Amino acid sequence: MPDIPAVPCPPLSAAEGRDDIRKEYVHLGRSDMVLLTSWWRREDGEFSLSARWPAPAAGLAYDHRMLTQTVRQSGLTIAHAAYGAPLSDHTVLSYFDFTVTPGFEVPPDTPCDLTVEVTVKNAKERGRKVSSLDMEFRILQGGSLVARADSEFGWLSTRVYRRLRGEHFTVDWNAWPLPAPVDPRTVGRNAPVDVVLSAGDGPRHWQLRNDVENAVLYDHPVDHVPGLALMEAAQQAANAALFPAVFEATTVTSAFERYAEFDSPCWIRAEVLPAASGETSVLVTVAQDGETVFRSRLSGPCG
């Protein structure tokens, strides 16, 4: 899952003690979407961060976009602040897996404070620069583990990234057609702007819609569909495939196989798979121009 780097700024000190979070380190243009408030080193390869989530929309136990954003922001912060990953490089994720404690919820009417513990399991270098970090994330609420995630963050120089992206290195932002959203209720959302699916040509088939008014997923112009937007599409597709039953995804595995572009339709399919007793499992595949760009398997209780 590539991500456009932020405006360069001097690296933070990695000395012990809490350091504030800068929006440049989490590659965001809007300060109100920075979910982290501070970070500190516990020991070599072990870090903690504080996070604050806004209250979820009415009817939601929690907003899983806050979970994926928190993991993304935590990994970027540790990479830039503690390991010196250059802000001029481009970040790439190949996979993003997470599990959530069944029944996890946050307060419905007030912000929620959480702690993120990060373990760097493996760090690789290319030349004298960090080239990838394999990380484990543990999210705690009031000292109790409520979610964990695993992902590997990698970096490409602008020269390499430009050569890799070719004609897609730049994009005419927000110039693509925006198809109508499906009913928000069917995908577990309240407002049309938060819906990333449009009706496809058959059951359990949709077209991806990239609505840049959805500031949670489209904070600033990028040259490809954001990876978190693809993960949101998988969540919504699983909900839609099982509607009107209520699905709670507690285990999610995701693989990013190719870049998803803005200039061609992305098609999404959901397949309900056999699962363990008491659980439901849905495989979601995103394809573009006949090539698979993203896969995700979501499992959890459904009722």
C-alpha cells in the first residue's frame, strides 16, 4: 500500500521521554485526523504511543477506520522519528493483518484514549537508510488489549518510485467519475459520503467509488487509491454481502498486490466462505483491468 510522503522536516529526537506527534510524520495534511498525541521509546525496538479517537458515529461500537489509521500513523511515526526513514521516500505496505477483541467498543459520546505498543520485529537497511520495518502493534484500552496488528512498512526513493509508477506518477485529482453510493445502511455506514461502494452488475459485486469528500480516507491528493480505502471497501463489501445480518469482523488479513489507479474502474467481489462454528468468513477481491490489486479475508460473528 504505497503512500505519498509528507513535506520534509527535521527528524525528532529518539531520546527517552515523550515527544509530540507532528502531522508531517503521519503523512496527513489535516491536523484533526492526527489520532496520535505522543510517542516514547521503552527499550530498543519497543515503543509506546498515546492515541485519542473521536466518538464514533451513532450506532457504531467503534469505527474500524480509526483502528487502521492508528496502526498506519504509529508505524510511520516510529519509522521517521526513531529509525530516520526519510520523509522524501515513498512508503509501501504489502500486507496489513489485525484482530480485534469481540465486543470491543468505545464511548459513544466522548473521545476515547488508547495506548499503542509497537515492537519492531525486523529492521532492514539499504545502504545507510532503513528500507523496511516489520512491526507488531498492540492497542490497549484502559490497560486491556483490545486489538493487535502486523504489517511491514517499506520505502522507495522518489527516483525509484517515479520509474515504477511511470505515467501514473501524477494524476488529475478528483477528475474521475463518481458513481452513486449504495444504501449506507447495507455497508454499516450512516452517510453517503462514507460509502465507498457503488452497485455492480450482479449480486455481491460493486464498483469502488473514490469520493474525496470522505476526509478520513482522502486527506490529500495522491497518485493511487489509498490502501486504507481498499481496506474500507473490503469491510463494506463484507457487510453488504451479509446484510441484513450484522457482521463483526474480528480477524482481517489483507494483501496489496498492485497499485489501484483512479483512471479505470475497480471492481469488488465478495464470497462467503465456510468458517468455524459461530463465525462467518468473507473473501473480498478487488480487480482492475482484469488484474487483482487487493485481497482481504474477514472473519467474525454474524447475527
